[in-house]
Amino acid sequence: MNNLTITNLCIFIGICIFSYLIFRNLNTNNSSYVEGMTDSTTDASGNPPPPPGSITNGVAGNAAGYAAQLKSAVIKSQDELLISKYRTDYENAVLNLDDYLNNMMLQTALSVNQNNPQQAISKLAQMQQAKVALNSIMKFVDSSK
């Protein structure tokens, strides 16, 4: 083989590799995010932030981005609620809601339709679940700094 043939062969192989790389990175399903093709900004853990709204679950490769989105949502919520400052107000609201639920449960129990008691029983069960949720909320408020 002469030098011209070797040069042509190298150029052909180079074009094939370049074409392969281009077409491999084209993704018609999710063109807003291609792994490895992001800017150099990173979040606190050193990972690049995902594009807004691109992470919908925490499965497999999405777990780190999903966790970062959840952490961001928690921080935003903590900044809005200011639990340490308004703790007593929140506790009073939860206690008042608990009293209101108790009264609603009593009213429901006293007005059971004897022909269809299942409806009242299911309402009582839902209200009892709401009371359990209020208890969890109170524990959360009490444990927050």
C-alpha cells in the first residue's frame, strides 16, 4: 500500500468514528439532557444539576438528581414555614384542628344512618386517620429546631 491509500483509509476511519459519535449522542426522546453534555456548574454535592423538570422519579440513574430536587424542595419549604419562629402558632393550629375533628367525629357518630351505617363508619375512619396525621405533624413541629 502506498502513502496515499493509507492516508485515505485513516481519513475514512476518522470520518466514520466522528459520525458514530455524533449519531450516538443524538437522542430524539430526551434532547434537553444528554449525559456528559452539560455545563460545568455543579450543585453542593459536586454533581451537575439536572435541567428543570427533567427528573420525574428516583429510579436508578435518576436517584441522585431526584434526591437533590427533594432536598431543594425541603429547604424551600423550611424557609417559607420558619417553624422555629412560629412554632407555638403552628401547635395551636394543630390542636384546634384536632378539637374540630373530635367534634366532627362526635357529630358523625350521633347521626349514623341506621339503614346505611357504612357511610358514617368510613367517614369516622377517615377522620381517625386525619387525627393520626395531626399527631405526626405535631411531633414534627415539636422536633424541628
